[in-house]
Amino acid sequence: MIVEELVLPVLMVFFMLAAGAYTVAVLDRVIAGALGTPQTGSVWIAPLARGAWLMTQHANATEAPDWRAWRLAPALYLSLAAIGLAVVPWSGSLVATDLVTSVVLWGSVEALATVVIFLHGWSANALFALIGGYRYVALGLSYILISMFVLIGVALPAESLQFTQVVASQEELWNVIRQPLGLPLFLIVGLGMTFWGPLNLADSADLAGGTAAEISGPPRLVWDVARAAMLVAFSGVATSAFLGGWLGPWLPGPLWVAIKMLAVLLVLLLLGRLLPRLAPERCVTLMWVILLPLSFIDLVWAGVGALL
Amino acid sequence: MFPVLGVQGDKALRHLTLSPDIELVDSPRHASVLLVAGEIPADRFEPLRRVHDQLPYPFTTLWFRCEPWPHLENVTRIDDLDVLPAALVTAYHELMEGRRESSPRILLDKPPNPWEGAGDFGQGGEGMMGGVPYGRPMAMNMEDDIRDGLTLDSLTFRLGPFFFAFPPGMAAEITLQGDLVQTWKTQRAPYPQSLDPVFFAARKRLVPIAALELARARHHLYRLFHALHLAGLESASLSALRLANNLSTTSTLDGLRRYLSRSGFFRLAAIKGGELGPEQARRIGGPAARAAGLDEDLRSDDAGYRRLGFSPVCQASGDTRARWRQVLAEIDQSLQLARQAERDDVSTSEVDRIETPRGPWLEKRPEDASALLDEILPGQEWGDALATIASLDVAAVAEAPLDTQTTGESPITELSDDEGGPA
């Protein structure tokens, strides 16, 4: 009982955290190399070497930071990523925690991420970190709203807020086809929520790293791993919500989930490398004026589809 | 590695950017090696000490073409750019393997002024409202918002002279409200920038237009490299740098231009605003002036250029977006002129009136225009403000030409020593 309901799920989540973050690091390096970034050494070893380097580096101090919050924020973000990974089903029965409200739990992860990212920026008591935190708060609400409408859209045909039921409802037709606006909207939201690539406004280059501008050593390692793991958790949720999760011919269900998650990750990482960072003002306009109305249309579309 | 750029240190930065063994970072907190590249003027020693002490333990320092401070122990000076990447890698490995001791802190780890807060959390106390704890103004609501009336706490801080997004050497005191620049005061002008020797040669004798135009295109591509890095377009930034390093009359800008257009650089990136009025545009000159619609280019007065059918290209709006369109157009134009000039063997016909990539060089070299930023940047969001700075070539032109012999950036034409001297 304890093994099945506690130990195995926890081990499963730890494995996904480690393997997922490592996969993101390798994929991103491969993509960067393919796009012309000069690199040396093995792509398989480089993420491990980087991790070892950060472990040897000291965690630095700033002037009068909020120490507890500053040290806690990366760990909290990693915990949120772990919660996200815990609700991703790998098959009808293989899921770390098959809550009946797992869609709602993912929504709370998105909301709490805003708090944690702001905490990370604010607690450093440093300029760029603070601006990065402010920027995320200014934009976070718009990401969450769109994400919620889109996810309600996939819950409607399933008549459930449980990801395993959402996947099961796609036996006949995947949501990516049934609700064509859903996945593109969700992927854009994902880039914003995980502040990656064109929507990385919290930890951006113009802020010399933003909320992470002042961190070094193990806290930076935890923060980097947490960001990568959150991207994996997001791709897992996108896979379950739109790409039919474990559904697919010939191959075992978990392998289908892994393949689909890798495909989503590849798209996100490619977008991250190919597009410029959006101006915050343009980002707000894009979210509220274009994407939010589109998410309403997606929801109406899903509702009408569910009624018919 | 975090680079601290001294005079002509940007050449080392560009060289290291293309080195596969080196990872450059934008914050000293993210580095284990500090590279002091180029001579640091004495008035920037204090900021250098502060940057030095921000690197987390263990860290080490290398000085490139700069005399290390005598009180520092275990520091390495490198003068040859070709061996610099290997020296940095060696220093890093020695540090990680414990064969090299970490650099010591230079400054005392204590606030420059005592904190005078009286409460449990350092709050309150006499003189704290509007005071300057630790020698800096507090974040507080002292000024009205200049954009939409939503007044936030304003935050005043000093940035530079080693902030990666500024021209090397520049420092400013800035007040932000949220993400919005309220005031900007340039405190230190950037170092004068060195131009390719061919521009100095052109002030002494008639030079091939092909050489002059390739040097001009390369200068603009180096600026584009920096701006694209800032915009988050790393691969395009590297493409611009590679194109600049391998520039010849057969080079084209088509691939890079297409990529910038398709990636949404002109529509999505933070390059809004930064308009220059006609008077401001004239003060800075060069491509920035032409981007504001001023049809002024000394090449129009040169018979050699007229023979090639030269006429200045211009934009109208004078903002950051127009300046980058202008730069791309001028690179294209320069490459085309270089091809024509090489084919027809055309040289310049003027020596006392030349158009440098920085602006017109008549009696005097183009002068520093960084004070202009104080007028342009207030009212812009932070990202747009940095993009505006990147789009404006504000540094003065240095007395001496670019030292091309050991930089890895080979000169466009072979010039004898006396041709490369100051005019």
C-alpha cells in the first residue's frame, strides 16, 4: 500500500525531474549547436559538467537579501514542477497521482508559479532581479487566464477534471484536431508560463539574467533544473490535454507519451532559439487583445462540440 | 566567463564569442573567470573592484593587454589574442581542479555607509524617509509617472561602466518606475571607438572604395551582432559576427536579412521608440541621421562615389526600428559599392571629407554623443531603452585606428605602418 501509493509515485516523479531536466539541457544544446552556437565536447556530458561546476561554485550573497525566501524560491519552483509532473499520466494506470481534480491542480501550479517567481526576484534585494519579478507578475495573470480557458475546453468533452479521463476522451479524436485553437494557444502560454525563449521576460538578457541575475552555485543549479523540469511538466500536460497522451498504435502507451512530450519540447525549444524576445508591452497586448479572445472562441467551440 | 571591457576590449569579446570553449555570460555572478580585456582608465578602477568582488568563489582573473594591479596575486596577463581562449580554459581547469587558488576579495565586505534603520527589520529610524541608506536613494514614490499616471515607487541606481548592454566604458544614473525609464543621466561617456585603419588612410591619401566600404559594412555588422544578442536572437547574432569576420565583395546580407524579417525582429522585439528629432539626429550624424530622413552623406561629394552612382539611402521615422532598417540598407549598399568599385578599380577622390561609419569626418573626428541619451531614453521601457542605446553609435572616434595586427580581425586592405597612423 505505502509502496504503491507513496514510494513508487515519489520515485517516479524524482526520475522524471532528473531525466526531464537532463533531456531539456541536451536538446537545447543540440538545437543551439545546429543553429550555429560554437560548442565543444559531448552534448551528453556537457549538462553534467555544468551541474558539477555549479555545485563547486559558492552561493553568493547580495546586500541584505531576504535569505529564507531567496534560498527557498528555487526549491519551491522545483516542487511546483514536481507537482506538475506528478499529474501527467503515462498510461491508464501509470500515473504518480491520479487526482480527480488534476486539471485544477495544474491550474494552481501555474498560479503559484507567479508567486514563486516574484519571490525569487524580490528576495535578492537587487535591481534586475526585482524588475524581472515585477515583469512576471505583470504578465502572469494573462498566461493563467488563457491556460484556464483552454484547459476547461479539453475538460468539457471528457466531462471530467482528471487528466486520465481527458486522455481517455480522445480515443476517437485527439483534441489537437477536435479543438484546433487549443494546442497553439497552450504552447504560447507555455512559453510564457515557463518564461522561455521569446516570452522569457523575467530572466531575460536585457536584465542580465533577471530574477536569476544574482544567483550562483547550488541555488542556480536548482533554479535551472526547476525551469527545465517545469518545461517538461508543461509538455506532459500538453501531451495529455491535446495529443492523446498514451493513445497510439503499436507502441506501448508510456513510449507514446515520451515521444509526444519530446515533440512538444522540441517545438518549444526551437521557438525559444528562433524568435526574438517580445517587448513586455507587446506581450501584454498579444495576450489580452488577441490570445484571450481566441481562447474564448476555443472554449465556445469546445462547448458546442460537447453539446452536439 | 564575464568580460570587463577596457579600451579596444570589444575585439577580444568578439573573438571569444566564436570560440567553442568559452561561454560568455552577462552577469558577473554567473562567471568563474573574470577577463579584463583592454586598458582600463584609472577613473574606472573603483567599478572594476566592485565587479571583481561580485564573482562567486572560487574565481580567477585574467588580464588581456592590460597591466594587472600590483597588489593582486596569482594573476595572468595575456597579450596574444590567439592564445587567449586556451589561457582562459587552462585557468578555469586549474581553478576547478584546485591547482589555482581563488582570487581574493579586494573590497571589505561591509556597507559603504551604516544602515540607520531602527526597527526589527531595518525599517524606520530618523532620516530614513527620503534618505540614502548605504549611500543610495531608497526606492520610494518621489516622482510622478511620465507615461500613464500610474505612479509606482521610483528606483534610482547607477549602472556601468562594465554593463554588457552599454557601449564599453559608459556609465549612467537612472531612475526607473517599474520598467519605465523616468530619468537618465549619462555620467561617463563610452571609450572612444577605434575605426578600421582604412578610414585613417583615407584621410591621408586616396584609397580603394572597395576597402573603405567593406570596412564600413563590417563596422555595422559588429553593432548588429551586439543588438541581436540583446534581442535574444543568438543564432542571428552569431551569423552577423561570422559574416563580418569573413566579409568580402562576394558576401551578401540576404540570408541574415531574411531571417531577421521572418523571425519578427522588426515587429515583435523590443525596438520601439527612440525617435530622434532632426537636430538630435544631426548631432549624432551618420546612419542615425539618415534614418531620421536627413539626406547627409559626405560620400555624395566624392567623385569616385558619384562615378559608382552613389546616393544616400534614408528612412523617415528616425526611431530604433528605422535605424536598424537603415543599417541593413547601408550594409547592402556598401557591399554593392564594394563589388562595383573592385570591378572598376575606383578609388576615393577626397581626403579631407570622409564619411566614417560613425558619421562625417571633416575638420574633427566624430565626437561623443552619449549625452543625447539623457534626452531620448526617459519614457521608454527598459528593453526598448537598451535597444535604443544599441542602435545609436554614440561613442567618439578614437585618435588611433583599430589595432588589427593581433586581433584576429584582419584588415580589409594591407596598409603600411605610416598609413595606419592618426590623421
